[in-house]
Amino acid sequence: MKTISVKAVKREEYGKKAAKAVRREGMVPCVLSGHGESVAFSVDPREIKPLIYTPNSYIVEFDFDGKKEQAVLREAQFHPVREQILHLDFYRIADGKPVSIAIPVRLTGNAEGVKVGGKLALSARKLVVSALVENLPDELVVDVTTLGVGKTIFVGDLKFENLKFVTPATTAVCAVRVTRASRGAAAQD
């Protein structure tokens, strides 16, 4: 899994008033929690941009004045009107402990249903998985070659080594939808 390095500045004060003061300085207030402790800090929004505005998932390596901490992004809060990041929550990664993270899905192959006029639809762009950091892939590759018209691939149908899906097994990943062209092809057969 890809890693992004970010310089972080610890903050001593918590709460709404302190967070507003951090935002006035042009920084983004953040919290790093997990394994019995939590740390309030702030980061430069330009450093965190590659993490937020991308479909990919990353491990974030924070530099607290020389001390390194690894984490994953849990939640991002945005201003309701402007596209400004208001707050970020991160979860600390511990050695030997599994971590849950949303990983993007990539479809490969030419589906059988698409060849006869169906339309391939991706229902879940990201799936939440749990695994050790060293076993986390950059993306989940799903082969749709055998998918026919009206058929769906669910999370329960997917098998990846050393990964456990947190997303419910009944969640649809992708499907080939019936179109007029596929109905016409079926009627001619």
C-alpha cells in the first residue's frame, strides 16, 4: 500500500475554540486516536491534499518533530458551502494488529453481458477491508469476464488472500444491467 508523509504540529488545546484558532492560521485541525491514547495536531492543507482529493487509499506517516507515527484516514469533515477541509480523524496503526480501510475497486475484463448489449455498472467504488498493513493491496481487482446480462457480483463472491471484508457480503460490487439492445438480442435468439 502506498504511503504519504506529512509534517504534523502537536496542539495542546482541544475543543471548538482551539480548532477555530487553528483554521484561522490556515491549518487543518486533526486528531490521531487508537490504542488507548489520542493526540490533537494540525497539518498544512497543501500537504494533505493528495490524500483527500484522490480515489486511492494511503497509509499516512506523520512526522511529529522527528517521531514517526503511521495512521489511516477515518473521517474527513468539509465546510458545507466552500470546499474547505474542516477536520480530519486518523486511526493509529499498531504492528501485528489488523487495520480497517476502504480500498478502491477496479474492474477488469470484457463482460459476456456487455458483448450482447448489456451495460456494466459499478455499484461500490470502494470496499472496506481488514488486514495487516503489509497485506493491504493498492486496489481490489475484480474480473467481470463471465458476468452475464442481469447478473451481479456481490462482496460475498469475492475471494482475496489475507483480507477480510468489513463491507457486508450482500453489498453489490458490480452488475450488468439489462438494456433495450440486450432485450432485442435475446428476442432474436
